[in-house]
Amino acid sequence: MTVHVSPESCPALVLNADYRPLSYYPLSLWSWQDAIKAIFLERVHVVQSYDRVIKSPSFEMFLPSVVSLKDYVKPARYPAFTRFNVFLRDRFQCQYCGSREDLTFDHVVPRSKGGRTTWENVVTACAPCNLRKANRLTSEIRMWPLQAPYRPTVHDLHHNGRAFPPNHLHESWLDFLYWDIELEP
């Protein structure tokens, strides 16, 4: 029995020229169309392929499952300040109680007391802790972050992202990824 696999279910893992993923979280993936376009523009090498063949009147090829850039892209040293990146830095965990539910972010020094929205003043907080702390200083309410807020590097976020592998990992990607995972049968 032949199982027909849709090309849409065949993304390509994108590696830098040094064979490391461009990012772990989110995992650097391209649609099959973007991967094919990059191949024809000679911007990538095909490292691994799916068993799925695509055809046109003039050619046929296996869909790429792993591609590497021909030119090395130097990663940014520091990531953008975003809510998601704050959560990733703090490993999706409230920095006051450790909860992983109902996450928000909290200004350690409240904005009403001159605190700014910066890496060094914002931590992940669950809604109950954020409400409890309100606009008070940590010393006033005796709530201390588990980890002092800091400006992470891209490496820090990649390292933390490895603790949260995506739901789907194709077996051809595993030599290039560093999660401790088991494949589904």
C-alpha cells in the first residue's frame, strides 16, 4: 500500500553553512516551495531528502528535507526584546512561583515607579503572581525572582529552546538537532 504524502507536510530544515540550524525555537524550517526555489537559485545545498518525488514536465526531484546555506549567515548576538523571547529566556516559567500556567510578564521595578521595559527589568510571571505583586517593589512584597532578569544572547535562547522540541521532527533532521527525544513509531 502506497501512502501519498502531501508536499505541504514536507518542510525543509534549514541549516547555516556550518550545518547548525539557523534557529532552534522556532525551528528554522522552509516550505517545500521555498526550499525548491533556493535550490534553483543555487543558494543552498541539499543535505537530505524525503522519499517524496515532485515532478514537472521538464524535471523530477526528491523533496529536500534538510538544506544548508551556501553562504554563512552570522547570527545576531542579541535577540529582539519580545514577550516570546522573555518567556523563552525564563524557560516558560513564572519567575516568582515556578508555575507554567497563565503566563504574563512583570516589571520588577514597576513602571509607575520609574521601571523601564528592558531585558534587565522584565520577568515572566503567572497572572496570579503578577496581580499579587501589582505595582510594588519586590522588597515591599518580599517576592524575589528565581533568576535575576538579564539580556540574553541568541545562544542563550537557542540553548533554552532545546528544552522545548517541536511536535514533529523528521528522522532526517536528527543528526543536526540536539534534543533528547524519542521518535514516534
